[in-house]
Amino acid sequence: MQITASAISLNVDDVTASATFIKQHFGFSEEMSADGFISLSRQDAGFNLIFLQTNLESFKPTHMRGHRADGLLIAFVVDDIEREYTRLQAEGVAITTAIATEPWGERFFQVTDPNGVVLQLVQWMTEPA
């Protein structure tokens, strides 16, 4: 098998709100869109982020059509977590989980988009002494 591209598709109630949030605060660009569908990309992300309108008639499998993106995180590994934390606060983004460092060396914080999708920014630090 050869994978030529990757995407994450999330059902949300307001496709435009999630897409606008990701474009404005995370530098993604709209690659394509249609009624109830927006695909976003960023060259260094390694995947497209797709927002689909909840209950979209064309969604498959049909038994998942009414489900919403819930119980998941989209994680972005960054090289300067402090700078990103400060930048997002300055842009008025509410911080969902304050910046913290886990014992295993993961320094992170979380924000939430208008549809409840949680985005986690991570920087791997050296193990605490």
C-alpha cells in the first residue's frame, strides 16, 4: 500500500465557524468547498482537515450521519509552545486547558473551536530532573 494523502473529516453543526477558526488561528487555507463541506490544508500539517455538515445527506456510513466530532483531539506539535500560547491569547482565543508539562515531557495546552473540537498544541521537552 502507498498512501498518497491523508485527511481527517469531522462532522460539525457549523462548518463555516470551524473552518474560519482554523484558518484565522492556525494558518490553514481552504482547498475546496461545497454545500456542507470545507476542506482545509496547510503544507506542513501532513493532512487535510475537512469539516462536514452534521446530517449531510451524502455522508457515509449512513448510521454515522448524525454524529458530531466529539471525544477526540487534533494535536499539532510545535517548536515554541510559549510563543503559540501567547499568540493565541493575544488573538482572543479562549484557552480550554492551561499550559502544563506532563511528567513524561509533553508540554501542551488546549483550545476549543466554535463547534467543540479540541485542538491541542504540544512541544516535547526534556524529562524533568
